[in-house]
Amino acid sequence: MARGATNVVGLDIGADAIKAVQLRKTGEGLRVVGRPGYVPTPSGSVSGGVVVDEDAVAGTISQMVADCGFTTKAVVASVGGTTSVTVRVVTMPRMSGAELSDAMDYELDRQVPFPIDQVIYDYQIIESADGGEGDEMSVLLAAAQEDTVGAHIAAIRGAGLRPIHIDIEPLAVSRALVNVSTNGYNHQTVAIAHIGASQTEISILRDGVLEFVRAIPTAGETFTTAIRRELGTDQQEAEQAKRQFADARDLASLPGEQPEQIAEAKQAMQEMISEALFELATELGRTVDFYRRQHGGQEISRLLLSGGSAVIPGLADFLATETGVDAEVVQPYQYLLWDADELSEAYLRDVGPATCVALGLAMRDMLSE
């Protein structure tokens, strides 16, 4: 296992898109190498977070590496999905060593919904912001089906690359948005809602420490499916319509000179996805309330939105109103260095929310402990 890797491609293989970013650690900071990549996943090649067509995925990755101008073969990838990966923060009596190892075997059997003899897992004690005193402690447990990890590795190797770590999405997103931030998020209690294709992963960090993880099924595909059913079209056309016209804002706030037909399309689209938007807001609100109850009324100062569907216009304002927590769509590249002659700020702003996982994966060994 390579430790201290400082020139790495972070690779996020999703059901809808494959995202990749190369970072190099320099004396001045973390520098983007080449161009962050965001390409459609070959149809049917990834299902539920699992690579089911290794050759198709490998070919797409190989082409993306060439197109983006990456210069290293070292890769940190993530595994995710609703059926093959489990991430939990569990509370247990304070212990260590062999006693903790035995206890985690029990927790694995209790927390993981698939056969434990077919999983790869790891765990880490979470050092709480209050100094870790008391009779209890929190432990982050991550488990993935062995076949899922193996398929990811096979696709990466098939693309001529060298996998050095397999990580989990909540940790990657936390690095990219909180741990590397210069906005003071490391000293606040911050929630992250990473709105992927099949699920939204909610992470809560206090003083830079991951304290809570939850996944909910309301996500990008929920919006797209609602549009498809209403329009009677296929998923690809519905996705295109969502990106073009979806808007969570009150249309009364839109500029008056907007063409009437576009305003009508936005109005119709808003009605189609309104139920899913309220579902997302409700689950986020419940999560925030649960965290407060479990942590002595601890308030969350910021809700950070990432993932491909985070860019729905007005979503941050809508969720802020519904949850009572100030929200913003993330721009993670503001903390990094890049060559302005090769990359535009507008491009990085566009791909920023969707490539957060890939960014955090590339940072895995680059941030000071």
C-alpha cells in the first residue's frame, strides 16, 4: 500500500458519469494537473454502484485519461452504491486492541446486510471534538462486497492504471469540502449533502471530524424519473430536460424579460420535481434534527451541496428555507491551484459540485493529519 502518494488521480465511477481529477502536491499547495474529467458512464456498465461491464468502463477511463492530459498511473478510487457498500458511525463502549477487533466483528454482522464472509471492511475510531472522554466512543465502519471492490480494481487495471487505495465517498467529500477549506469549516459543525445519481449521502462534521453518515434514496434519478413519467419520454431525454429547465426557485423571482416559453417550461418542470424536492428537504431536516438530539442540541452552521444534481437553480435557497440551515452549492476548486492558460474558472465552477468525490480521493494522502 502506497503511503504519502503526492501525484494521484482520484477516480469516481458512478452509474451516470465517471469523474476523475489529477492532483499534485507542491510546496505552494495542491495543484490540478491536466483537466478534470466528467464523461457519461457507458449504458448499463454500472448498476447500483457495481461495475458490471469491466471492459466498457476500462475503455471509457482510458480515453478520459488521454483526453484530460493526466500524467500519472496512480489511482485512488471509491466504492459506493445502495446495495454493495455500507458506511456507519457506531457508538460503543470505549475499548481498543483485540477487544475492539472482536467487537467490530459483532458490529459487522449486525450492521452489514450482506454475507460477512464476502466483504472487505475497515474501521477507524472517531476522535470527537470534545476530547474523546467518557465511557463511550464512536467508530466509523465501512464494508463493501468483495466482488464490488474486485470489479472496480479490474476496470482500473484494464485502463492501464495502478490502483493504490480504495476509499469511501463520505471521507472523500469531507476532505474536498471541509478539511482543505480556508472558509473556517474545519472549526464549525457542517453538513454535506452529496446528491448523486441513486442516493444522497449526508455527512456531518464537527471541527473537521466526521461524526454522522446517512444515505437516503432521494437523489438525481428521483428527479429524472419523475420527469420521465410525466413527459412519457426515456431516461436520457428526461435527464436532458432536467438539466435544461429544472428550477427550485419561485418563478415570481425570475427576471421579467425571460421568454414566455422558457418560463412555462420551468414552471412545468418545477411542478414535476416538486414532490421529490420536498422529499429531499424533509429527509435533510429530519437528519439535522436527529443529529441535534444526539449531540446535545449542537447547531449546524452550514449545509454544503455537492453532486451532479446540486446545480439545480435555486436548490440551495429552497433547502435553506425548508431546513433552517444556511446552504450553498460548493466550489471546491477555489482552494486549489491550476494553470489559468489551460483551465478556465468557469469550467471548474461547472464541474466542481460533480467532481467533489474525485477531488477528495486524490487528496487522500496529501492533507496533513
